[in-house]
Amino acid sequence: MTSKAHSQHRYRVGEHVRFVFGVTKVEGTIMEDRGPIGVGGRRLYRIRFQFESDEEPMYIELPAADLEEVNGEQISKSQ
């Protein structure tokens, strides 16, 4: 798939997404659309996530191609 096809989908701030972190799939919330600043103009997103509800939230920036929507599923209340 070309990077052009990946950049077609745009997530919105507040949307819940799923992505691979290490060997684990985690869920998080889009906090910021960083724009097409990635390699080859890939759109990057800043995502907030937590492993446990009592842990401090963590942030990561990922391209849209590495994200999948959490369609109507309930995300943990800590998000």
C-alpha cells in the first residue's frame, strides 16, 4: 500500500484508537493532530494511553498507518 493511501484517513482529536506498543495492543485517545510532518509527509498523531488506571498517562506519536479505530467500543475509564 502506498503512503498516499495511508494518509487518506484522518483521525480527529478525542477519537479512540488501538495500536501496538511493544508486543501488546493498547488503546488510547488522539490528543493532537501533528500534521504531515512524518517521513514522506505521513500524518502523525499524538496519543495518550495508560496500561493501568492508577499509572501516569503516557504519550506517543504515531503515523495514521499504525492506528486502527476503536469503533463504538468502550475504552477504559482512565482514558
